Amino acid sequence: MTFTFRDPDPPAQFKPADNAGEVILVIHGGYHPAVPTREYGIKPAARGTVVVLTGKLADTVIEDVVFFGARQSSQFKNAPGGDVLLCRIVKDGRAINYEPGSAYDRKVAEHWIENNTDELEVLRDAAVRNFAEQCARVDEALHGTPTEPADDPWAK
């Protein structure tokens, strides 16, 4: 007997440059000013969940997105955990900016929220909880605990 196996779908990944021009919701988990990275040393980072509202990934929810570096993370650092930010992704040369959504973008976002109110609340809670857990790992890594490698505090 031959059994047919299905290959798993690739994991959902969010690459801002690949989504330039699209409208997203960022469910902010939080901001950490000092996250160790392998390639760039210690950098600021924000972490949260992205809901893509337009484009080829429309209606896709991508949890646990990290916004590394001063430019990207600074756009989220003043938002309290659990806040929902409406953004249009704009590419400026090689840099990525998150600009406020237009009036039309707000209508698209309100429509998604209206149809996904319960899911949104679950995503908000999870984003904040996940950020707190990952922050604890970052803090452990920065203080050199033997259980976590200092260069990869957010590895899963």
C-alpha cells in the first residue's frame, strides 16, 4: 500500500520590503532597547503580530514579528503593548517606513476588525504575553545566564 503524504506549508514570514505599499495592522507586543543579535551586536527591537490587510497576503496573520534596528523599531517604541497600529508600508530607498493609513485604509481595517473582533482580542493578549516572555529571555541573555546563548535570545 502506498500512502500519499502532503508536504507542510512553509511558515508564514513577514518581510516588509516584499509588502511595500500594503496596509497592515501591527498589534504591538512591546519594545526592548537592547536585543543582542549575531550579526549587528545589540540593537533596539519591537515585537508584535502583523495582520496584512491588502495585497497577495491579505487576511494573513503573522505572529511574533520582530522589527529590528533603530529606524523600524522606533516607529513602535512609544506604543503601549496591546495597541493596534494601522500602517501603510513605504519603501524609501532601501529603508522601510510605516506610515499612517489613509481614510480608505481605516475603512479596510475597520471592516477586518468588525469581522474578527474575538480573534483581535486573542491576538492582542498573545502579542503582549509573548513579548514579556521574550523580554525575559533577552534580559537573561544580556546578563550571561548559561541556559540561553547571549547571541540568540529570541530563538525558538
